[in-house]
Amino acid sequence: MPPRHVAVLHGPNLNLLGTREPAVYGTVTLAEIDRGLVERAKARGATVESFQSNLEGELVQRIQEVAGRAQAIVINPAAYTHTSVAIRDALSAVGLPAVEVHLSNLHRREPFRRRSLTAPACIGTIAGFGARSYYLALTAALDLLEDT
Ligand code: CA2
């Protein structure tokens, strides 16, 4: 069987991680998270690819593209979590198992962050563990794939 391949998508402003607002989002950079994902995937005989965009349409496009090569998606839609019917529809359309990730615990923040438009198109959500949320989400995705 070819190695399991997981596509990781990061939404708007996550490219700033580690450089701004460390009190909210921590000091780890996105590049460090991506390297951690590669290492953890490798340890399980899997592969990952990561993509960040500040543009909704690029995220939609990427979801459609990865459907041909990935078996699961890990996605932090960032602010689009709360607004994007387009990303939700793309996730539903491709039908890959997806895990939604958030660095922060949305339920400890402003009320508008409690509603996710994208979560219903995902198997589940992991939030509130900082960079570790991504690693837990990758574990969840790979465990799911092992079960299938
Ligand atoms: O907690 C998360 O992962 C969020 O998806 C982050 C989004 C926010 O809009 C969601 O409600 C929750 C914001 C990402 C912004 O990232 C920054 C990183 C460093 C400095 C400034 C913004």
C-alpha cells in the first residue's frame, strides 16, 4: 500500500505565527509546525504537504487539488472558520475525512468565534492546545485512516 498522504491547510494570517501576538498564538512559527508535522508523519510511515494562504479562493482551489493525492485533510481555516461557506462546500464536495484545527480554544474567546461554518464538513475539531493542536489533528487523521 502506498504511504498515507495528509494535506495540511493553513488559513489567513497564520504565516505571522511566532512573530506577532505571542500571548494569543504562541512563539512557534508556521515553518516549525510544518516541520513537526513532517517528522511525526514520517514516524508513522506517512507523508504530509502543507499550504498556507490568505485568500479564500486559493484555499478552496487547494482543497479541490489535494483530493487527487491525499487521503485526509487537516485544516485550520483561521478567520474563514467563522465566515466561509465556500471552504465548507469544498470540504463537503471532495469528501475526504477532514480534521479542523485551532491553536486557541475558541470557546474561551469572543462569542463570534464559537460558531464554525466549516466544522460540520469535518469529522471533528481539535482546539486550544497551541501548536500541539496540529499534531493531535494529524494523529487523529492517521488513526482514522488506519481504521479504514
Ligand atoms: O485559534 C486558531 O487557530 C484560529 O483559527 C486563529 C485565527 C482566528 O481568526 C480563529 O478564530 C482561531 C487567527 C489566525 C491569526 O494568526 C495570527 C498569528 C500571529 C499573529 C497574528 C495573527
